[in-house]
Amino acid sequence: MESVITALTTHKIALIIAAIISILIVLSVLKRLIKLAVVFLAIIVLYIAYLAYTGQQVPKTKQEALKHVMVKIEQLKKESKKKFKGGL
């Protein structure tokens, strides 16, 4: 590890190239995280629009939203168990 640090400090061009590569890697990771955040935000907006369109109550707080999601998950579990039991 010390040899890499020594090589980078003695060769300024290698240090500049390593810095540019590091910056590109960090920017690509940030770009992917931003894309993921935008997709997640779009899904949330579409879900809220769906709730408003169907006339269901839109959760106002984070706790209400989590409770609403957990209730929906439990409903899906019960429905899927009924379908699998009836279909076998």
C-alpha cells in the first residue's frame, strides 16, 4: 500500500489520473443513487394519485402511511392464501 502512495506522490501525472478516475467513480455512483431516488419518488407520487383517484384516504403522516401499507400487505397475504388453498 505504501508503494502505491509513494508512486502516486512522486508521479504527478499518475496522481491526476487517479484523482480523475476516483471522481468519475463517485459521480457514477451518485448518478445511480439519484436515478433510484427519482424512481422511488415517482412510485410514491403515482400511489398517492391512485389513492386520490379511487377516493381512498391519502395518509398525511409517515406513521399513517406505514400503517396503511401494512394493512394492504396483510390483505394481500390473506387473499393469496385463499386463492392458493382454493386452487389446489
